[in-house]
Amino acid sequence: MTLTPAQQLAATDRAHIIHPYLPGTAEERVIMTEGQGCRLTDAEGNSYLDATGGLWLAQLGHGREELADVAHAQMKQLEYFTSFWEFSNEPAIKLAERLASLAPENLNHVYFTSGGSEGNEAAIKMARYYHHRRGEGSRTWILARNKAYHGIGYGGGSATGFPVYHEGFAPMMPHVSHLTPPWPYRSELFGDQDPTDFLIAELEARIADIGASNIAAMIGEPIMGVGGMLVPPADYWPRVKEVLDSHGILLIFDEVVTAYGRVGEWFAAQHFGIQPDIIVTAKGITSGYIPLGALLVSDDVAEVMLQDHGFPMGYTYNGHPVAAAVALANLDIIEREGLLGRAVTMGAHLHSQLEAELGHLPIVGEIRSVGMMLAIELVTDRESRTPLPLKPERMPHDVIRQETGVIVRDSAHSLVLSPPLIMTEGEAKEVATAIRSVLERTSPTGEIA
């Protein structure tokens, strides 16, 4: 039998590539070959609507020639040279200045990485090293939260609050303690208490148990993405920051998903009205056109890092000139096209479409959103709020893609959406209609008719 070119690609892929989270027995491959706006095309000519932004990052959508032109021009001029020691390059310098101008007040320093996992590794080491340099070397503990996701490195992976990401990789990094996540929908987590009151009391008790003088930092996603797009109460982060400050504990905001317009501000720290000590960013900084990450570091922490021999760690592609040039152009487009405001208005529109199409379905427990981050929590029934059983062989998000071409993501019994910020009202309607077409056939046992 003669294979088509698409079938040949799929066969070669199965023979040679180890995909994240894909067992070797899986036969299906979706090989994307082209993208434009919110649309993708695969090797067989099938069209898709990207409602995930890839992995939360395609702020500008696909196929922006302007960014390709910027990368081409920079490669012709200077494709790469190290940014270790005294060496630097103009795009990295300009990008650092630009990020400092957009960041919350006093985050005026930038440490470049190649992505989010590298960023969280650097942030955890920076927090520990900060206290070490100040003569408090006992401060090694990191506070994190259950259902948190901080990447797949050793430190960040240890802070990640899903047991599945620890199984088989133990022993994980010591001195990490996980707290209850801010998940208002799951009121059973908090007894009869106000969620924030419960969580602050738990935080203070954990600090007392470990000893404030032993804790370096707390790391947290402002909105927990992989955990199911969990939005904390408005007073949660300000009160957490107040407690941490009173004990000299740094706050690391993992904004790998939330930064660069996703929530309608440059950074979610601005949405919640707080000033972290370190913000970890990546993904949307280039809209995924090229790998890049950046830590935004407070004046106080940076002053300590720059003492003596400096911060003794770096990545090969730190401050990569092509990536920095693309990031600058990406930020220009976000600003020029008013995409921060669009994230708010289009996110609200998409939310209303989802409510109209799905709000009556008994398996839809809650629809929540901030800007262009949305989630549909699936339950057996609204009274018990029991998570909907999922059938690995026939998951709702897979059926939605296979039947309608709309790509959504399953995450912790929720369907999660993070579309490009350029999505149109027509595309938002298409997404909501596609999801309804499958969920209205999904039973409380997770079976899809």
C-alpha cells in the first residue's frame, strides 16, 4: 500500500519522536503545517480553530509576517553571541528597558531565559541565593500550592502541586511545602470559612510550623492555569503579600501564562494590584514565534544579586538577540493593536457565548474567566459538584477537535480556553457552538453519545 505524504510523516513521527504525555501505543498524529490568525491547517488539509493559543501563548495568532521579517533581519546582522559576563547585544538591552517600563513599580531588572521552566528554576535559585547573600542561609524552604504548575525542571517541578509530575522522578527537591489552592468553586476545601480567611490562616500556620527564618519564598501562579484556570478571590493575593512581607519571605509570581495581555494587563500582578519580588515570564513575550523567557526582578533583590561575583548561573541562550528582537516587535504589535483592551472585551464576549450555549447543561458546574483565560468545569451534577469522570479513550476535548476542528484543552476536569487575543466574535461563537455540540451529548458518567 502506498502511503500519502501525510501518512508518511505520521509514520516517521511515530518511529522517531518521543512526545510529551503521549504513550507509544497512540496511533493518531495531527501534523500542523500552516497557521494564519486563529486558524491552523494540518498535513492532510484539515482546518482547525485554535482556542488554546498553542500552550497559552499565541497572543498575536499565527502567521505574522512582520515577526518573521524581524527575525530574518536580526539573523542577518547578528544571529547570536553570548550574554555571559560583560557581553551583551542591542536587542536584549532594549527589551530589558521596555520590560522595566511595563512592569509594576520597582521591578526594574531583567534576567533572560529560554522559557518558563528555566525561569522558575532561576527564580527559586535566586530567592535562595538572595537570603544566602544576606547572611540568612537557613532560608531554603519554598512554599507552593496543590494544583500548581511551575514547569518540569527539578526545582519548578518540585513546586508543581500534582503528584503525577513527581511519580517516578523522586526524590524531588527537599524543603517544598504545598498549601491549599484558592478555588472558590470548591467550597468544601474551606469548611464554613471565607476562602481567603481560611487560606491566610493556613499560610500563617505553615510559616509558624516551618519557621519564618527557614523560608525563602512563596511561588504562585496568579491564576492557576493547568489546575483548571482557578481564579482566586480579589483579596487573596494582597493579603498573601502582606503576610509574606511581614516575615521577610519573597513572593515569586509565575506569570508564564498570565503575562503580556492575557488577562487584560501587561502582568496579572497589575490586575491584582500587588508588587511581587520576582515575576517569571515567557510564552506571550514572543507570542511563541521563538523561545524566550524573562524574569523581572525587584530593585532590592537585584541589588543583592549584583554584589560580589554576581548571580552565578546562566543559560546558553540568555539574552538571545533574535529572540529579543522578535519580543520587541511582538510587544509593539500588542500595544499598537490595543490587545490588552481587546483581551477584556473579547474575553467577556466569549464568556457570554459560553454561558448562552452551555449554561443550561447539567454537567457544566461553572464557567470562569479573566480576560482571555477561560474554563468550563465539568461535573456529574451541579448539586454534588462531583468531577465528571473522564474516559481516556474518548475525552471531550478530543471529540470536539475531531468532530468540529475547534482545539480546546482538558485540564483537571475542566475545558480550558486561552485563544489568541485577536479572536473575532464570529470565531468566539464557533468555539461555543462546537463545545456545546459535544457536551450536550455527554452523560454524567462521562460517556459521549
